[in-house]
Amino acid sequence: MDSNCPIQQPGSDTLSQRSRFSRNWSTSFSKSASSSKEALGLGPEIKEKCQREAAYLFKLEQSFKNSVTDLKTHILRPLVKTESSDQKNRPQLKEALLVLEESLEALCNESEEHCLHLEDTLDSLTQKELYLLKNTQQLKRVYIWYFTAFTNYVVLCGFEHIAKQTSDYWKKNKKIVKGFRLDLSSNASLSVSLYRVFHEPIRLQVQKYIDVLRKLSWCLKKNPETKPITDALATFIDLDKWIRQSLDVATLTKTLWNSLGSKLTELLFLPERRLREDSKNIPLSCPEGRFLLFDDSLAIIQGSESSIYKLDTLWVETLDNICFERWYEGSEDSCSVPACRFAAYTFINNPRFKDAVYEGDWYQGKPQGSGIMKWPDGRNYAGTYEEGQEHGFGVYVMPAGPEIFDCYKCHWKSGKMHGYGICEYGIGMTYKGYFQDNQRHGFGILHSSQLEKLPFKYFGHWENDKKSGYGVFDDLDRYETI
């Protein structure tokens, strides 16, 4: 490699090279391993192999730290500077690049912390001191953050855009370009090179973690305390699989946006939205049109028009003549639809809730649990539901005139007021008593406002929303009881 290259690539991971590197550490490893209470009880041969892996990991992490630091300094910062000075730049591109910069900074910090920790613990070979085991979930979160930011920038066609904006910079700094193996033969190849340099070394680091953990697991296979290693190994294998899938899906989604017209792209595009299936690839029993299944929604395209439905509530009201049975058939992403969820939805066809917005708990496509329903005419209900209807305790507010509302605080059964409740009428009266089928029924007290000309209070029985049977009427103005 060129001596001026800013990146120092990791050396070969052959056993002999790692053995030569680890000789300087062998003495300190041996002394501490025999004296530490937490040291693994291993034979000399296995202990030596573990020492080699630990020393190799330290070298590997140092090289990776240098690589990502150089990537941040010599590649990303010039890109951010160019993007910030571009007055014609799309805001989404600039924001996505800044998030990518933040995530790469976090990756640099995590790698530096890893190096410092390894350097401090190279004289004691213990499972509890191995950074990969102590901070597995933290490392996973940082890598997921980075690759989420990276794939969002890919979907935005950011590297194609920035390659055109910065081609002069790379031509003036050929040594840097050569070190990062960027191809300057054309803007297209430069964008591909930028794409590769921003993800290949970082994904490779995850794969090298897997390699180290596999070797450690093999070395300690007879030791009863290997579970932390196997757990960490499984985590990084899953992470590598997630990275591969994220890169594939991002490329597929970018291809879709490039193939759609500008009008449809503007309607459907979100940087974080990913394409899962396209009806062009999987036949559906449906009317004419094209169906795009994203990770958060379903889009139906007919000509130049499109409709989009949120996936978390797609099953509430069935779309006519559409069958989705084959969409996930045999797919790695196939999964059963969760029966319970929390979501917001605007009803379309339901006669009782038409145009109302419900936000709350669902069970098998119906409101169940706690939720809030709001109608366009000002009505709203906040309380519990069962089988898609108000059931249990809830508060219902409805307009009773200009800026006047009736408020019902009561128990409900199968969508109707049933049981004890309190109604505060907008005209000033208050009813405290029992309801049945949305009507006052049973014993109740109706109290007028003190501001009325003829204030009163009625104690007695009600039937079908009318006074019926025994009751006492107090005229509060004359202090008479009837």
C-alpha cells in the first residue's frame, strides 16, 4: 500500500502472524492468568491460543479505529462541507449526511473505547474483562445506528449526488483517493467507490468479531463459562445478517424510486421507508394496478394516482377484491400478524365511526382496551373498548349547541351507556344516576343550575329517559317539596 495512504489495513489473520504479534504479551498473560481469581482454568496450550486471539483482537481494533478515523477526517468531513455550501441541495440529503456523520463519530468513539479497554486488560485474560462480551449490546446499537443512517443516505441517492459535487476535490487530493481506493474514471464509478468505502470496512469488522468469538468459543469449549461467548457470537451473527438484508433492501428501494415518476415518488417517498415486495414480481388476485408493499404501508398505484394505507391498521376495513396470500410466501420476512397492537386509524366504511379517528389498543382488527375516538363534528370518547365498542368506564363529550357540550362520565356496555354515571349538561343541569341503552333508567337525581330562574332538584325513578314511578321534586326557589 502507498506509504501516504491514510488507512492502515489490518494484517493477515493467519495464526503465525497473530502468534508473532502476541509474543510481547505472552509473559504478562501467563503471570496474570495464574494469579487472578477470575482467570479461566485452562491448560497451557488452550491458554496460549486464547492469548493469541486477544492480542489479535487488540491489533484488529487499533487498525479499525485508524480506518474509521481517517474515513471521518479525509472523506466524510469534506463531503459535509461541500453539502453545506451547496445552495441547491435538498434538505433531506443534508440532514441524512449529518446523521451519517453523527453515527460515524459514535462508531469512532466506541472503537477508541474498545482499544483503551483492551490495552488496559491485556495483562489479564478473563471473560468478564473482554469488551466484546461486556458491551455486546452497546456495540450492536452503534452499528445498527450507523447502517441505518448509511442506508437512508443510499436510498436518497446521496452518493450519486455528492460524487458530482466533489469530483474536483478528489482530483486535487489523489493520494487520499488512492489510499481509499476510489475510482475517478467517472462520476458513476466514484459514487460506487464512495458507497463501498463507507460500508465494506465496517461490515468486515463485524465479521472479524465473529471470527474471533468463534475461535474463542472453540478454545473454551470444555469450560463451563462459555455461555457469554456463545451469546455474543449469536448477537454478532444476527447483526451481520441484519446488515446484509438492510443493504439489499436499500438498493432495491433506491431502484424503485429511480423507476417511478417524480409525482409518485414525491407522494410515496420517505428516507426511512423500505420496499418489501412489488406486485410486478409476485402476481396477486387483484384489480388492475400496481401494489407496493413497504415496511410501514401498502401503496396501490393506478395510472398516475396512488393510495397509501398504513400496515398497522390495514386489516381494520378490508380492501375489496385484493388477496395478499402470496406476498410473504417463502420469504425470510414472513411472520404472523400480531393480534394486539397500539395504533391510530381513521375509519372509512364503519357506519358508527365513519370519519372518526381512533387511537389506542387493538385486538384482531377491533378497538379493545384503552383508546380515544374523535369525530369530525366534535364528539369524542375516551375510555375502554371491547370487541370494537365502548365497554367499561368512559367519558363521552358531544356538542349541544354553539360552544356548549354535554359530558357523560359513566359505564358502558356494548357501545351504549349502561349502569351508573354522571351527566353534566351544557345548559347547566347535572344528572347523577343510572342509565340503560343510552337513556336515564332506574334511580337518579337531576339537579338544575343555581342560575336558573326556577332552580330545582328531582330525586326518583326514571324509565326510558323520563321520570316514572316514585320521585320527589324540590322547588329550590320556593323551598317546596312535591
